Amino acid sequence: KILMETDVSESINKSNADHAILFEAVNLIVAWGTTCPVALREGAMKLLGKFISVREPNIRYLGLTTMAKLAQIEGSVDGAKKH
């Protein structure tokens, strides 16, 4: 629910807490590894693609490092290549 209903925001003040929650949700998906449903991994890839496209360098960095972690999970490399 968090992955699907929360969006990347340009407003720094409002979005810090939202971004922190989203990154923790994606980190949970990374921790689950291959036991995580594919739909959740794909949703996380799409969300991280949005983070990577944000102009704020810190958010882009977090998006890239988290995408790298997610890409290491078996079956996730193709999704990472799209972004």
C-alpha cells in the first residue's frame, strides 16, 4: 500500500518523512530477497526509477544505491536495466 499510494514529491519539507518511509519499505523488499512477491519488486523498481529522476542529488543517490541493492536479487536485473 505504501509503495502504490505514496508518490515522489518535489517539496522537500513535506516529503522527507514520506521518502524515509518509502526507502524503508524498499529496503524491506531487498531484505526479503527472492521470497518477496515479484509484483512488489517491480513496484519498487518503478518507484526507484522516479527517485532517480528527481533533481535533488541526495534523493537520486539514495535511489541509485537502493536500486543497486534491489538489482542484486535474482530475477531483478532486467527491471533495473529499464531505469
